Amino acid sequence: ACTEVGTLVEQSLQAGARCVVSNRSYEADRGNAAGAFYPPTLLTDVKDDMPIAQQEIFGPIIPVLQYIDYSDVVQRANATPYGLAGYVFGGDISRC
């Protein structure tokens, strides 16, 4: 599974996403076998058409997609065949 997660991350980075945090030292620090663990990773500048936003991620990856308009984010959330989890953050908790 780590190979698939890594592929999604790399494809998204090549498409313009930005890696803000990736704890790559964890694997070496814990003595985990190569390929047995993918480090927690935070990606920003993620767009709806990027692989990381179009496929299920079976790893500790947080892709951040920004929104401006409430109706836009609802439409975008409903346009995916997946629905395992989604999170909304904003300055106005009543809108969130």
C-alpha cells in the first residue's frame, strides 16, 4: 500500500501540489522495514483534478483543497464517488 500512496503523492506534486510536511525520518528512526510505512504528509495547493483528490488514499496523507464559496464546496464534495471522510475548516464556525 505504501507504493500506491507514494505514487499518488508524487503524481500530485508533479501536477503542482506542494508538500508542506513529511516526516520522512520516522521510518529510519523506528527501524521500520522499507515500504512498510508511509510518513504522515501534508499537501497544499491541491486541485480537484489531482490524483490525490480523485482516488481513495490508504495512508496518512492530508490533502488541503481551498474553497471560497459554500455552495461551491458542497458541489465539489458531491462530485466525488468517495465519501469516507471530509473535513471543513474556516474562520466562521457557523458557516462550517
